[in-house]
Amino acid sequence: MFCPDFLEFQDVLKKMRVLDDKIVYALNTSIPTESFKSKVDPAVACEDLFNQIQKGHSERENIIKNCIMSTAETVKKLKAVKESSPNDIDVIKNLKSEQRKLRLLQTELSVEEVINEKTSKIFNEQCRAYYKPANL
């Protein structure tokens, strides 16, 4: 797990968000123009793209939530240690660091929601004539 290092965590998320970042390009290459409609079924292409998008969204959400839970557990343990030794500078420093990381992870979950909404909106605009997913 890459939760302990927040910068590494962000790098992994960035790599996982490539499809969302290039959704317009993915749609343009998936949905055929009028002249190629006989060669490629746009409904199948849109459904496949939708499944890829959903898989990426759920994987990223699970990773973020797992890191939030792991970091929250660490914060809880550090608070307990701080109670037993309130003057230990290292414990206080580690606690503040973990609390900061927890806030950043929670912010990342909000960012993920915005990305999901943007991707879903663009997907709907381009694929609504060919494929209508049940859960959108």
C-alpha cells in the first residue's frame, strides 16, 4: 500500500486518472463518424468505454477510502499514545503529520467526486444516442 507517502499516493492516482483526463479523446476514437458506422458499433464502443470508466472510478474510490481508514486508524493510535505521554515531541509531530495527511486524503475524495461527475457528463453528452447505462 502506498498510503504512508502522500506524494506517491497522488502519483498513483494521477496514473489511474489518465482515462478521465483524456475522456474526450477516448470518446472521439471510440465513436465512429458517419462514414465508419458500418465498421464499428457505437453502442458496443460506448458500453466498453463506460465499463472502463466505472472500473477506474470504483478502484480509485476504494484506494482513497482504504487510505483514509488506514490513516484515521493511525491518528487514533497516535492520539492514544499522546494521552499517555503528552510531552513527547516526536509523538506530537507524527500526530500532526498524520492529521494533515488525513485532511489531504479527504480532500482527494472530494476531487474524485468532481472528476467522476465531469467524466460522466461528457460521456453522457457523447454516447447518449448509442448507449444508456442503467446507473447513470
